[in-house]
Amino acid sequence: MNQLYALGLLLPLSIPALAQQPDTVRLPEVAVQDSVLRIVHSCPTAQVIQVIGYRILPFLPLQEQLRQIAGLQATPYSGAPGAQVAVRLRGAASLSGNAQPLYVVDGVPVFQHTFRGEDRDGQLIDVVPAERQELDVNPLLSIPSEDIASVEVLKGAYETALYGSQGINGVIKITTKRGTVGKPRLRYAGYGGVQQARTRYELLDARQYADLRNEAALRFGQPAPFSPAQLAALGRGTDWQDELVRTAAVQEHHLSLGGGTATTRYYAAADYLNQQGVVLTSRLRRYAARAALNQQIGQHLHLDATGSFSQTEQRVPAHYALSNAVLAAPTLRPTDTPTGYEVNPLDQVQQDYQTPQQQRLLAQLGARYELTTGLTLDVRGNLERATLRSRSYRLGFVGFPSGESGTLTATYRQLVLHPALRYARSFDGERHAVTASLEAQYQKQESTTEQRRYVPGQPDFAGFSRSASLAQRNFYQLTAGYTFAERYQVQATVRHDANSVFTTDDRWSWLPGAQVRWHAAKENFWTSAPGMLDVWVGWGRTSGAGNGARNFFQLPVAGPGGPGSQIDVFVPELTRQVDAGIEAGLFNGHLTVTAQAYARRTARTLYLLGLPATTDPTVQNYVRNTGLELTLQSSWQAGQLQGTSRLAAAANRNRFEEADRTLGYFFPYHRSPDGQSISTFYGLRAQGLDATGTPRYEDVNSDGRINMEDQQPLGSGLPRQLLSFSQQLTLDRFEAQLQADGMFGYQMNNTVLRLLDAPNGRTNASRRVLDRWTPTNTGTDVPAAGTQLPLSSSSTLQSGNHVRLSALTLSYKVWEKEARSVQVWLGGQNLLVLSGYRGYDPNVSSAGSDNQQAGLDVGAYPVARTFLVGVRATL
């Protein structure tokens, strides 16, 4: 029997399944020069892909470029180099703490493991951000943009059902480059540039801060900390943002060689990225290499092999270094030595840090053999291996020296074997087209983690921990499709997946899906525009049972260890989705309109570790999602100017329903109220100031006291509307590409501003407190000096609504001869954000990919504005 070793426990392991399937139709062999984000339309009878593509932009994280897809939200954890990005497709369906889509690279699921470290930072804030727990860089950094041939996003009911127990959060498919038939071509792509913090907090200077402290002290009958002489001697003091935030350099270089014959094609590439962070001492370096070989043997056998290796090296300062600096007294000088428990922000950013070094290997072998006309056997094997080594250094205080405080070593390995038998034939002059596949997959995952902790300056360990896990997952799947006269198409799939990890008995489930599509424009009676009109309806079931590394958390339920012990909970959420859509090609194909509507319901079933095997889990909660999506895409020409314009809009509403109110979730800022959106902020509703300048709050239960019972829903951190516009222009040798995005209908809670906007007299404050209440300034909503604000209230929430110019590139082809060319370009990213939000950026997720805690911003790292100049050359 397989075993799982985790958290020091020896636990029986069941066999949950892992999804791995081709798209609705098979992709042709990809051999392209430019990396392209593809908008895919399938032609089921011809088995081809018709594409209108945009070049994938360098440096801008790939997930953020996917905002061009209607209904896709991409939110970085922070602006730190290599930061992870939370991706939500059609809103939030899963309640797990790490609800990411399934990434599939060259047909194989990858990036399913998250390296976690010690929760170790000291802070003045009360949120534990994801980046303090996850030491992973963005896994897509292991694949340079120049090595990507195409990207597809799967979000529909039938499409995600193809991925069964891991399709609950949608699927992002990445196809890497292969060699092209022809003479060897050497290609170089590189750029250099600078990054700057786009905005900053407006803070008090030293004199204003000292006045606030004196005023707060006098209000409570305490002596003034600063004498008149000291006040007179104060100037502007130290601007700690200036001390810690810098202009940072970035550069990347990519070199590739590709070519081949009709039977043999090859591709090899190497890449180097060096990025300084805008916060002092932070940095990221990445080295990457990739190779691919395709070989045709005879008429029936095709072999392929790919391999890639990447190494990232980081220096990550204490997560709260910058937010602590923002709150630090401007009267403290950079050369001062703090006393007691005070911290010099410069000392913290220079002496309190981690040095993660991560390596990732991806290797794949594949063989495809045509058994007979239309019948193909495809066998694919994959190895993914990742390692992480990190050292931690801690800032000394109160007699303890600074120095190394711990080491972390972690490894992860995944083996995948995927055999598939596929059939595709047309009969009666293509009047009847049939497709079918029978597939299976075996997946084995192993991971180990060792962590040592030290007291700086002491020779002995302060602690040691080790954990290991071993998991095995399988699935079996049958898929079939039938098309009549190129007009009526029916597709269906059924998968047999395991749906639990933490149980003594394997629980297998059937995850079916189906779709009906009508190609109305191919009807005999159709004689006028539009030239293309498709209507479809889809249905499918997916789950999170195959996401065992992500879908467990802890509840305060008494376990076998007695009262107070924690029980790990695995959440194999089951989602049912139905969607319908229409797509029309107008004006001879120059305008394509796509509209979709969907509804899905996720049932949350709880399996508790340590409970008897006979325990029958019952469904406790539901998440309901409904939404609309609209995409307009136009290809046009005005004289010599050619353009492709794309507008994508989406609206989504989710609702949490509790069948058992005893198992709702509670976080410092969020709750799960029945009938409300998940990620609903809960707190006190502000009612202005009283006659003494003290904040008043609504007394919900009218008992004359303000406490937790008076908290109420204040809005959600999940956006209700998404908007994206992209434009590509070509004029002779000039080319321009633009991407703009918008998010609307959500709230942000900036935990740093909660302290900065309160004239408490202990930390620095925002310039807003200059308008604080005094006996002579009563017409204000800023409380009096010495006031502290509650952890969560309507006064601390801000609208996150914004429009962003995400990317703009201008390029010019300076030389071209046959297949050879040289192109130079200028580019910028995150150039402009139109918003009333007063933090560093209105689109960050300090709680990571936790759908239950969206909209949190701990102000730890600015999202930078980037200016680049680059060159592409093919020789």
C-alpha cells in the first residue's frame, strides 16, 4: 500500500487522479518564430486550429498577459521580483488556500507543488501574507517567454471536464517551441531597462510627526515627547521610502538555434535574466536552457524529446521591511542605533533576509505510432524535478546578534506516464466525422522538506523539522465526438478519478462532460452574412480532489490528541458547470463576436484526518457562480495601416451558501456569511465622529456597546467586472502593441493605511491626518490625535476600481532579407493606473491564491513601472 508521510504522521494514501488531456481538437505540430498568445477556434472536421495571435511580451508575467481573455483575473502577490500571480477563471469556485489553475506544458500537468518556508518575519501588521509562507518563485519563470510557442486558456464546462479532478480552477496550456524545416537559424532576443516604484505613500515629515506625537500625549495628560527647542530644530527628517526604494536595473538575453529537415527537427535555447528589485537589496537571477528534438521514422512512427532546466537565485528582504519603514519615525536617522525593540529600517532590509535558490528540471519523451488510417497510439512520459535551498538571516535586537538563523532544503519529483489511443476518421465525403480516444495516466509525486533553525551566534540548533510525502494518482478516460455534415457536433467525455487523498479507502468518482455545437452558417439555407455562426451548450463536472497539495487546511476541531489539537482537512470540492455561447463572424470575417453565459456550483465536502474510517463525510457548504462574457475582435486595414483590436468584458457574481453554519471560515478581515460573496470583508460600519473627535460605529444589536457582534458585511475583495482592451498595429516596418486592463466592483483593505490614517502618535502617519479633528477643526472625518482604528471597519476599506495601461511596445524592423531580420523595440509596462486607491497598487493579493481572503494589501512591495529597450535578430 502507498503511504503518505506528512506532518510527522504515517497516513494511508488513496489514489486520486490527475487530469491530462488534449484540447477539444489536437494541436498541430508547432513550429513558430514568435511567441504567440492564441485565441483558439476549432474546426472539428478538418482537425486544425485557426488562430488570431498576439506576440507574447517579454518580461511582463505571462499570467498578466492572459487578462486579454474574457473572465480571467490575474493578480500578483506583490511587486517583488519573481512574485507569484493568482489567476482566477470565471471568478472563484474553490475555497482552498491555494486555488490556482492547472498548468499543462506540452500536454503534461506541471507546477503542482508549492515550496513553503518558516513563518519567521517580525512585523507591525496582523496579516500573514502568502509570500512569507511560499518560497516559490512564479513557476512560469522556468519557461522564458521566447521559448513559448502558444498559450491556450480553457475555462468552459466541457473543456475543464476533460481535466477531471484537477480542472476545478480552469486550465492554462502552454506549448513550447520546436524546430522548423529549413537551414539552421540563430536567433537573439534581448532587452535592458529600469524599474521604478509607480507611486508612494504621502507621509508626515519630522516636524509634522513630532507635533502629532505631542498633541496625542497632551490629549491623554502625558508630557510632550518633544520640547519647543527640539521642534524648532527638526526639519523634514528621514524619508524612509527614499532610503529603501530605488531605481532598479533589469536585463534579459535569449539565444536559440533551430532548424531541420522533413524528418528531423531540432531546437536549443539558453536564457539569462537579471533583475534588481525596487526595494533595496532585493534581486532575482535566472538561468534557463531548453532543447527539443522531433524525429520521423518511416511513415508511421514519430518520436519527440524535450528537456529544460532553470535555476533562480533570489535575495528576499524581510517581507515587512518596507511597510515597517513607512511606519517608522522620520525623526530617526539612517545612522542612528535604535534602542530597545525599535528597528532601523535600513538595518532590517540589509540584515534580515532569505536567499532562496531553486532549480527545476522538466524532461519529456513521446512516441506516436499510426497503427492504421485514423488510429494512433500515443505514449508520453514526463519527469519534473524541483529543489529549493534557502538560508535565512535575522536582524539582532536587545542584546542578540544578527546572523544566520536557519536553512531550508526541499525537493519535489513527479513522474507521469500517459498512454493514449486516438481515432479520427471522416466518412461519406466528410459527411460523417468521428473522433474517439481512450486514455490513462499514472502519476507519482514525492517531496521532502528539512528545516533547521539557529540562534545567531550560537553553535547549536534551536530546532529541526523534517517532513516527507509520497502520492500516487491515476485516471482513466473515454472521449468521443461526432460531427454530421460539418453542421452538428456532439462531444462527450467520462473520466474515472479518485476523489480523496486523506482517507483509508479510495473514493473514486465519475466526472463526465458533454457539449453540443451547431455550425449554423454551414446550413444549406444560409446564404448571407455572417459567414460564421456557431451556437453551443456545454455541461461538465470537475473537482479539486486531484489537487491534494493545495486543497487542505486546518480547522480548530479536536482531533485524536485531545482538546486543542488540530485536524487537517482535505476539501475535494465538486463543481458542476453549465455554459452556453454564440460566436459570429461578421463583415467577411473582419469582426468576430463571442458571447457566453455560465453557471456553476461547487459543493464542499470535508474529510477529516484522524477520524474513524467509517465516518461518512457530508456536504457542508456551496459556492455558486454565475457570469457573462463578451469578446469583440476585429481585423481591419486603413490604407497601409493594418490592425487587430480586441475587447474582452466579463461580469461575475458568486455567493456562499452554508448548509452547516458551524464550519464557516473566519479570518482577521473576512468571514463567510450565508448568502454573501466569498472574500466578504467583515467589520464595523463607521458613523462619523463624536463631539470629542472619536470615531463612532453602528450599534447593530442596539445594546449600547461596540464589539464583534456589531460587525457586518462591508463588501468583497473579488471584482464583479473585468475589462481588457488590446491593440496591434502594423505599418510597413513599424509595429505597435498595447494592452490595457480594468477591474471594477471590489474593495481593497490596505493594512498599512489603517495605521497611517490613524493619528495614533506612535507610528508615522499619512498627510491626511494633517486635517485631523481639533476643537477648532470639527468639520472633518479624520479623528483626533491619539486615536487608534479598529482592525476592520468601513473607514479602512477603499474601492479597488481601476484602469491600467499594462503594456505598450513600439518596434521597427531595421533590416530584413528573406528569413533574416533585425528589429529594435521600446517598451513599457505598468505605465499608468487610473484609480483613487491610495496604496502602492489596487491589484495585489497579499493572501496569495486564497479565494477566501482576496483584496488584502499589506503594502510590502510596490508594483513597479518598467521602461525597456530591446532587439530581436534572426540570422
